[in-house]
Amino acid sequence: METLGVIIQSILEVIMYINFVFFIAVVIVWLVFEILCKTVNVNNIEKSFNTGKDVKKEGLISILVVLLIQVIDIVFKKLLKSHGVRERLIAAYSFEIHRIILGSLFFIITLVPIILVFIFRKMTLHDLGFTNSNPIKSILKGLGLGTIFTLVYAILSKESFKAVSSINLISLVIVFIMVGINEEVIFRGYLQNKLIKFLGRNRGWLVSSVMFAFSHMPQRIIVQNVSVLNAFQGVILLLPISFLFGYVMMKTRDIYVVIILHAFVNLTTALF
């Protein structure tokens, strides 16, 4: 009974932790996207992927590659923290420049396994979701969805907008675009596409979305010294937006849209 009480208390704490403004903004963007899918030619879900010869093997490889990327990410961040690299960069340059430098390093290092797989498995950019020959149109779609998220979040949020300098804002935009490219290429362009071929659309989407949310848990525990419960609460918060990113990718098969939406969501939550 005592164990059950601890479990119930943990669940209640998770529920209380959930940012309902964030959740409502996600739901509204999802509804708008669904309406667009029904009124505009956005839904390309029936277009087939290049399935390849061995979808099971490719699916399992994709899971292993993503797990390897998570290990690399954690080890690298742990090394930087133990050697005080962040503090040295801030002292030598500025907080904004240090953010861009470290963001660029993470961007390059964590994409190396994907680049190697891309080369040795003879993949194409189309396989990673770069399917639209008119990226400007795709970027505009992402800007539209991202703007809706920002407006809803700003209207409903009790938090005031954080005043930041122009250089700070520019550095945030640059870093969050890199994060959007990095995480969407890894989890939606690569992992989700492979798992959809292996497990089917719905299961591939669900598994890759859950993996994306849980990928943030180890680094918070190991690198940021966050408790397991708090890290798990963060995962719960990420699940709705992770499902949305995956759903938009699955519907449009256009990674540009998701990258821009992802960057908007990160920027909005950083500024409120």
C-alpha cells in the first residue's frame, strides 16, 4: 500500500507539473494543422516511401544509431562540464557567442553518425524528409504553425515576455534553428521514417515520438544532475509536442515544416 501511495503521489506531481498553457497551444496548432490538411493539399501520407530491401534491419539499425547519438551527446556534454569549457568561453567571448559555439559543436558532433549512415547506406536527402523542391513554401508553412503556437502561448501564459538584447535574441534564433535541424533530422527525418517502414505508420510515429521525449531524460539526470522524478516530468511535458512534430512530419513528409515549427516552440518557451 505504501508503494502504491508513492506511485499515486508521483503521478499527481507529474500532473501538477504539466504546463497546461503549453499543452493547449500544442492542441490548437494540431487542430489548425488538421483543418489545413482537409482544406488544402497538405496531406501527402499516401505517397509511398522507398521501402528498401530489409526494413526490419534498417529499423533496428536506426534505433541503435539514435541510441549511439544519445551516448555521444551525454559524454560530450559531461566532458565539457567537467573541464569548465562553458565558463571559459563566456569569459573569453560573451554569453551569446559561447551559446553559438557550443550549439555548433553539438550540432556537428551529434550529426556525424547520421552522416556516416547516410553515406554507407547510400541514402538520399529525400530519405531524410527533404522532399519538397520548393523549401520556401515549406518554411512559410512552418512559420505559420509556429506563429500560431507563439500567439496562443503568449495570450494564455501568465509569465511576462523576457526582455532580451538583440544580440541575445539572434543567438537564440541561430541555436534553436540548429537544434531544430539536428533533432528533426535525427528523430523525424531518419528514425521515424525508418520505423514507419518497419513497424507501420502509427506504431513508427508513436515509437519515434516517445524515443524523442525520453532522449532528453538521461542528459538531464547525468549532465544537469536533475532527479529522476523531475527528469520524468520533463519527458511527460515533451510527449504532446513530440507527437505533434511526428504527426506533421508523417502527414507532410516535409522536414522543413517541422524544423521551423520546432525552432518556434523552443524560442517561445525560452522567452516566456
